Amino acid sequence: TAGAAYWLLYINKKERLRGRKIQDREAKKQAIYREIKCSLISMLVLALFSLPVVICYQNGYTVLYSTIMPRGWIYFFGSIVICILINDTYFYWLHRFMHLKAVFPLVHKTHHLSKTPTPWAIYSFSPVETFIDFAIFPLLIFFVPLHIVAIGIVIGYNHFMNLGGHFGFEFVPVKWHRHWLFRYGLSVTHHDMHHSKVNCNYGLYFNIWDRLMRTNHRDYEATLQKMEDKIKNQKIHAYANDQRKNSCSEIHQ
């Protein structure tokens, strides 16, 4: 998924999406190679980490279940929402812990080597961070009754939200963040600023804890507005260029 996102955003549609690029600077090749290497190591750690959990499931030591009844569909969908909220809370406070001066260089520094993140940074963690980041999922599997499809949805949601946070391009309309219904959601800019500014914007899925604890970067709203203006200007220039090309084509004909 990281490779597909990188090809689409940074190669195939790069020029068309230039106005949506959050940072003006480009990630260096050495940084991308490091992100790929660290992500592959993290995937190996996750595979080894998941193996005993799978063995426990096969031997009936977890509370996972495979039939909708007797808990029903309301519990099925409710459990997904609850697990996502639990994971968001877990990550926010874990994230703040990892930014403590004594902890940061030992655990979280690897991820922050990506000042200008790309989709390849999705799992660019140290092995220790990989372990504690994903420890929440075995805890859920062992202590919260979940349908096997439900936990799959929760893990899949985590993956794609994590991937989206490292796109480097903004796709969420700014007006959504001013709407009462969506103002507690996250933009790509939110996590991108965490990489460039470091000690701010700790949220994973939602902007609930950052707002409550006042850890949004002070320039977050202004940066979103700049992104909206940048996108509008690109659309205007693209429209003007299309009109110019059409005019030249008509004159040539």
C-alpha cells in the first residue's frame, strides 16, 4: 500500500497534485531508503509479535469469536467503534510519553528522522516502538470479545489512517474542519506538522485529545487555511492554462 501510494502521489500524479503538497521541500532518496528499511524491519517484528497471538487464538485462549450470534450486529459494529476510540486514546498518551526527553532518543527518534514523511514512513519505527505501538491489539484480542472480522477492520483502519497521515499531500477539505460534525477529525496536515514541528499534534485518528489537552500546534488552523489558498490558486492556474491551450489550438486550426 505504501508503494502504491508513493507511485500515485510522487510519480504518476506529482505535477497535478503539486498544489496539495504540504511541505515545499522534498524527501531525500537516502531518507526514503531508510524509511523502507525500517518499515521492513518493523513488519518482521510485527510478524514475530503476531505469531504467539495466532497460536493462542487457535488454542482458544483469546475472546475472539467467529459467529455474529448471540451478540448480534449492534455489538459487532459497536465493538469496532469502541476499539477505535480505545486505540486513539492509547496512542495519544503513548505518543506523548514517547516524546519525553528521556524516552524520545531510545524509542521514537527513528520515526522523527523523517522530517518530510512519505508513505514509506508508515512503519518506520524502532523495534521497541513497533512493539509498544501495536501492543494494544493483543490486549483487545485477549480482553474484549471481538468478531474476527471486527478486529480485522480495526487493524485495517489503523493501517490506512497511518498511511494517510504520511501522504505529504492534503486531501481533506478545510471547510470540513470548521464544521461542528467534522472538526474533531484529522487532516493529513495535522500529522505532517507533527513531523516538521515535533512537539505537537499527537493524535492518531481524531483531534479530540489534542483539542482537550491543547496540544495542537498554534499555527495548525492557519496552516490549513494556507493549504486551502494554495489548492485554490493551483486550480485557478490550471484552469487558465487549459483556457490558454484551447485558445492556441483554435488559432492553429
